[in-house]
Amino acid sequence: MSLVDKAPIFDAGGPLVPGSVLPAEVKISCEVLEQAADRVGNQSWLVRLGYDVEDQSGRRTFNVDKRTLISRG
């Protein structure tokens, strides 16, 4: 997945500075909408990105592998 926006949207005060190597890993809050599993048991989540962040196509919801999510708590 590729998200494109100005650096402050993703990383206020962090590692995204002029000359940074891209792509760079960033953390974006999201809301988990539902959980699903494929035929072999791999779990994924349907999430909606926070802060009105979108990809280049305007999408805000994505199916992501469970292992890529980090719990806040």
C-alpha cells in the first residue's frame, strides 16, 4: 500500500526530513472495522485510517494482515 501526503501528516517531528530514504515506515492510527480469515486461517483486518489519511485513489479502508497492526494498549 502506498500513502502519499505531506510529511507532517504522517510524522510530526519524527524521521521524515528532507533527504530521508523512502519508502519510510510510519505509524498511522486506524479503526478496526472487522476481522476475517482466509481458507487456510490467515487473519486480516478491515481498517479505516485515522486523520482522514487516504491513498492516491482516495481510499481510506484497507484489508491488512493482522501482523502489521500494533495495539495502543
